[in-house]
Amino acid sequence: MKRPVNFILYLLGLALLPAAIRAQQQAVYNRFQYHKYTWKSLHTEAFHLYFPAGYDSLASFASVQLPDIKEAVQRQMGITLKNKPNLVFYPSIDQLYESNIGRNDGQLQTFPTIQLKGDRVLLAFGGSYETFRQQLTEAWVRLSWEEQFKSDAEEQLTNARLLWPAWFKQGAVRFFAQDWPLGDEEAFAAVLQQPPSDWQQVADKALAQAGQAFCNFLRQRYQEDATKQVLFQLRQGKTLARALRLVTKRRMDTLTSQCLALYRQRIDDNHPVDTLAARLERQYKGRLQALQYSPDRQQAAFVLQRDHKRLVYLADLKALYDTTQRLKPFTLYQMPPWLESHSDDPYPLIGWQRDSRGLYLLRPVKGKMKLEHYDLRGQYRDDRTLYGLDGAGTLDAAERDRFLLSAYRRGRSDIVWFDAARLRYTPLTSGTADHTEAALLPGRMLVYRSGYPADSLYHKDTLARPYGIYYKPLGDENGAAKTGDHLLLLDSAYVRWQDPAWLPDERLALTSTLGGKVHRDTQSDIPPQVWPTAPTGQSPWLKDYLAAQKRRDSLAALLREIDGRETPSFLGKLLSPGDAKAKAHLQKDSTRKALAYTRKKVRPYLLQLYSAYFSAQINNDYYINRYQPFQAYLGTFKFPSVGAMASGGFTDLFENHHFNIGYRDPVCCQRYYGAGHRYY
């Protein structure tokens, strides 16, 4: 008689589940992860986008960029993404930290445990659509990789181990997404300035950079598509060592030794043996995040990242170069420990006072941007809250109680004046393009980096803008946003201009990649009368880049020549008419327009339980660990019969609502069913 009653109670609980969930939610919000937002969704045939209300520009940008990204990733990896990805957009990096999505699932599980996860990636807008497009590309590559190698039920039940190390997976994902840019070459050179004894030490110090450098080494020394071929072998179930041996005919330890020798030679030929940044990292055992000198060049403030923390130091230059003196940080910025990488987080930003009597730190605190003031001893003075901003990328304490910021809000970035006394913002730029990395010559000239990525759907639109350094003479500050700017230096294939700064003698300093090496240039005239030239010689990175580009160009020319020589037969003309390519382009354009953002496609986000986010577990600890209850009156241990706890559940897309069911059958028969709402 008990079983029907329990079954009826179970059905009643299922019927009351939606009402219980609605009762636990607030009336005006449909999301707990970051409760101040109302979330929207854009569903298409190729992807699903989720974004807060008012940030439609992020969804619009992603919808027209993702088709090109999909084709590029498919060409690089040789595989296509079959399942529809779910991309969740947050307005800024600190607001993404408020979410519980992305928690680490690396804890030990009781055998057997099954966890099937859907295709979901979180992205945070950082004030630049150029960087946002790179994040979209890496997200698509990561989803394609996980789809090929995700653990199915059989692999989890048999407790099969991964057949490749983590450094190769992370490095291959970054290599397929962004190739091997010059910035990564310089960062990897900094890692190797402290000579490691073997490859494993390099991987432990810089996991993704080591794998990315290894993939670039395979392409330079062996084959153009060596990493793609290794990926094909891994898909067949082979180990990384065997896959490398099949592709390169070399042992894995031989390849890692050759890779280290190649990059060490580049460092010896083109990099200084020791620098201040390398000494600071070696002395304090952390990664240098930022280094800012005071205007009088007597003090310096720097940020080091170590153990999911960013420590801020302040010192005189004499103490900074003294290796025997150990400085103490005067404040820290905590990083979320459940994320693997924090490269997208620029905080805290450092800005010195013009009189060098103190400095400011800009960082998010509990979801709001805080501007904190410290003296030269690192003592806290006061702080201000910058309301209405999602984030910032540049901080310049140009005047007393006035700050120059490259700030962004609702997917739009501008250079603004912030008046701390009035709590007022005055924009100096306008338009939908990126406006970042600003430098101000007070009362005369504003220089900043700007641009907007093009796409294949709206490439003729005026929104597309070439990236580079722009300048704007300042007259009336209130009308500066309406005045046009002028192009100073334009980015090219591998040349990038960034980090503008005015020197005390009113010369403009810029960081460039001329000659295939990151270095600093100065200009005395705006606009310059003499354009900068590349330094003498070419770096090994530039030689490899030009050689690879020459191979690609020759291959493209050969394909065009072969295509032009083709003479279709009579049957070929019937099966493939002459306007087939034109029709294919029209079909592709119509598909892109169907995927593009429109207001009519946007829907409110509703709670849905997806079968892809399914977990099941059988807990046999009671039997396997042989818990033996003691029978005191007999003085013996009782060995129980086999008992287990079987549980399973469905999870919401945002990991906010969990529906769990279970079955327990230890020594005495007990059964339970449960359903509820849970969040971290």
C-alpha cells in the first residue's frame, strides 16, 4: 500500500515544481546569477545567444561575425561544429565573475558517475570589439574541440583517462583560434628568460603558451598543417606521443627538446638577457601585470599576479632595482579561482597624480567601479564610486579631481572626462567604433586607438573602420565629441600601433611591431613629417611570418590558375551551369542575413531544462569502503548486504535551477524523490 502513495506524492511534487520555482524568484527578474539584469535570447539555426536587456549591440555584432568565424575555424581545424552552441554574453569581466557558471568540476567522483554537458561558453565584453571577436573565435574553437573529445557515457563508466596532456589541448585551441601572433612570441620569450630544465617546467609555468609555441614549431619545422594532422590522429583514439610520431616520424621528447632549442636561440639573438620585468617576476615569483612610473621618475608602482591574486606594490626606483630588498604589497585584487585564465581582466588600473604625490587605482568592487586614492606610503586616502560604467581600460589623473578614462557602457566605448566633484562624464569621442588606450596632452591634443571590425555582411557599411592611432585637437571640451578625428598611424598585416603616451618634453611615445619585434617609438610632430621606419634587420618571427605568407600566396595563385584552366564538358555544363558560383554566393548571403540580429528575433529568456545537461551517479561507498556497524551485544562486526544510492538530474542552461531525482536502497529499503532549486 505504501508504493502507490509514494508514487502519488511524487507526481504531486512534479506538478507543484513550477509554482515553487516561481515563488523563489523575484517578481521583476528572471535570473539569479547576476540579479540586476533581465536576460534576453536570440535563437537562430546555427547558434543561440543570451545577453542582458539593453546590450543588443553585443548580440548584433556576434550574429554577423559568427558565420565568418565558423568558416575560418572549419578551415583551420578540418572539423565542423555539429551542435548549436549557447553563447552567454556578460557586459564586463567583473560581472561575469558574479556568475556561478564555470565552477570547477575536477573533484573526484564515486564510481560510476556520468555527466553530460551541453555546448555553452561564457564571454565578457571588455570595451573593444576587436578583442571581443577574438574571444568569439576562441570560444568556437574550444566548442569544436570539446565536441570531438567530450567524454561520453561509456568512457566515464570505464574511467578512461585522457590521452594527451593539458598543455597541448590548451595550446592547440589558442593556436587554431589566433595562430602565433607577435605578442605571444614576446610573452613566451619572457617565460624562457629563466632557463627551465625541461619542457614540463615550461608547461607548468605557462600552460597555454607552451602548447601554442609547440604547435607553431610543428608548422615551421615539419608541415604547414601538422597540428591539424595531429588532431586527426587524436580523433582516432591515439595518444599524443603516437600521433606526433605518425605525423613527424620523431619521438615526443625529441620534438619538445627541438622546440626548446628553437625558442632559446631566438631569445639569445633578439632579446636582452635580463630586464627589470624578468627580475621582478623572478624575485617575487609571479607574473608581472603592469608597471607604471611616476611623472617625476622617482617612484614606480607595479602589479604581480600570483595564486589567483594580483598584488600591488609601490617603491622608489632605488629600492626597485635592489634585489636584496623584499617589498610588501599595500593592497591586492582577488581573482576567481575557478577560472583557468585571467588574461582578459585588466584590473587594477594604475594612474599617477601629475605632482607625483600619490596614485589612483581603478578596479571593480562588488559590481561597481571604484577609484581609490593612495599616498606614496601606500596608505589609503579615499575612494569614489563611478556609477553608470561597465568598465574602463585607461586611467589618467590629468588634473585635480578630473580623470581621463577610456570607459565603456552598454557595448559602447568612448574617451570621457570624469569630474569627481560633480560626478559628471563629458565624452570626447563619438560613434560606434572602439575608442581605447587614450593619451592626453592637456589643452592641446588627444591621441587614442580606434577602429571597428569589418564583416562579410555589412562590410560596405560606414561602421567598418580601420584600426590604428587617431588624434583630435582639443578646443572646446564640451563640443569635442562632435568634432572629427584624423588618422595618424594605420595598422597593417603584422604591424600594430598601441599604448600612446605623452612624454614630459611633449613627444608622443607609441608601441609598435615594426620589424617583427615589440618596441617603443617616439614622434615629435603631430601629424609626423617623417614616418617611422622599421629597425634594421628582421626578427625570426617576421621571417617565419613572411615565409608562411609566401607559401599561402603561392598556393592561392596555383589554385586560381587551376580553376581558370578547367574546361567543363557538355555534361558538366548541364550539371553545373555557369552561374553556379553566383548562386552559391547569393545563397550564402541570404543565409547570413537570416542569422543576423533583428529585434523581432529577440525573446525573453525562459527557464528550460535541457537533457544535454544531465548527470547520474551511483554511490557505492557504503559497500566499497566496507563500513561495518558494530553489534555491541555480540561483540562482532556485521557485514551488510550490497547497498547503493542512485541519483540523477537535469540542469538549466544557466545552472541556476536543478531538478534532481534519486533512489536509495541500502540494507533497509528506502526510496526518495526530490526536486528543487539550488544556486551557489
